[in-house]
Amino acid sequence: MAARALWITGGGSGMGRSIAMSAAAAGWAVALSGRRRDQLDGVVAEITASGGTAIALPLDVRDREAVVEAERRLLDELGRLDGLVLAAGLNAPRRRWADQEFAEFEQIVATNLVATTSVLDAALPDLRAAHGVAVVISSYAGWTFQPGAGVAYSASKTALASLVRTLNQQEAEHGVRACHLCPGDVATDFLTQRPAVPDAAARSVMLTPEDIARAVQFVLDAPAHVRVDELVVSPISQT
């Protein structure tokens, strides 16, 4: 029997990379998507060197045709799709109504909300067939209001809670389960998108990508009759 297959968007670095390494170590065949082929290939090389199975499916998640084609290629190469982790995200330093640029607002919403919906929609028939699981990486700001997160980021991440709830309500009869995963501060390169980039001391008390990977693995490993609807993971320093 072929290994269970997991598709990870935003899989070339940060949380996505750590999730891929964890899942591969647990026996999943992993497909990695992101815009930078070199990063994806690096993670694939790490996984295969450790005896795991991984493929790279480069794409911009905002490109609907590319998403559909990547899903087709995944099935051609791995033969099945059992799980989905949506870790691609975007923010910008200009976060207030007074200074935001509307073009950036559109790109943030397109990445965090529309593209997440697009990938879920493309994968859903195969998740139904596998009684599969989807983990939507949201944010602490998607769970409770965070003034510094930004207009576009807060709106798009908050919407993911409704996206997951509708998916669970409507697809439970097909055995599909989805989790709205809300991490607090995580020490990754995503922090460079903040108006004031945290220094090493601030990062030292944040979550690590590996912390999030363990949380995702918990959801992926849950029995088929168990659904983790929402999971909030934060460092004790989170305010």
C-alpha cells in the first residue's frame, strides 16, 4: 500500500519546512509547494537523504490554473492525497488604515484567504476519497483580535475560521476533517514583514517552527473519527 500523501503549501521554509520534515519522518510521502524552486528542492533533498519520499511542486498559490495542475501532478507522482497543510501566508509592514496600500491589501487577502480556498477546493475530491485531513495555518490574530497584525492580515486570517467551520459542517459526511491552527509568535523569516523586526532576544522566547510541526503532526496522526476543529498554540510570552 502506498504511503499516505501530504501536500504542503509554503513548504520551502519556516513552518512549512519543519512540518514537511516531521511528516516525512512519520512515514508520509510529502509534496511541497511554494514560489522558490531552490528552497523546495533543498527540503526534498533533506527528506530523501533521510530515506523519505518528497517531491517539489513549485507554484504561486494565487494562480488557480497552477494549483489545479500541481494537484494533478501530485496524483500522477504519489498516487493519492490524504492530507493538506496550508502554510503559505503574506503580510506587509504597512498595516494601518492610515498607511496601507490597497494593492498590498488585495495581495494579502489573495494569498491568505482566496488561495487557501483555491487549494482546498482543488484537493477536496481526493480528500473525500481518502477521508482525509486539512490543516489550515491561520494565526493568533485569526483566533483573537491583535491590533498590530494589520487590517488585511487580521481580516483574512479571521475569515479562515469560518472557512474551516463550513468545511467541517458540510464535508463531515465524507469523512473530511479540517483544523484551524492558530500559532502565536513564531521565530521565522515571516517576522521580517513586521513594521519593527524583532531582535534575537525577542525571537528567543517565541515558538519555533518545530513547535508548530509537532502540533500539526498531532492533528495529522489523530484517528479518522477524531477532528481537531481549532488549535491555538502560543508561547508563554504571548500577550
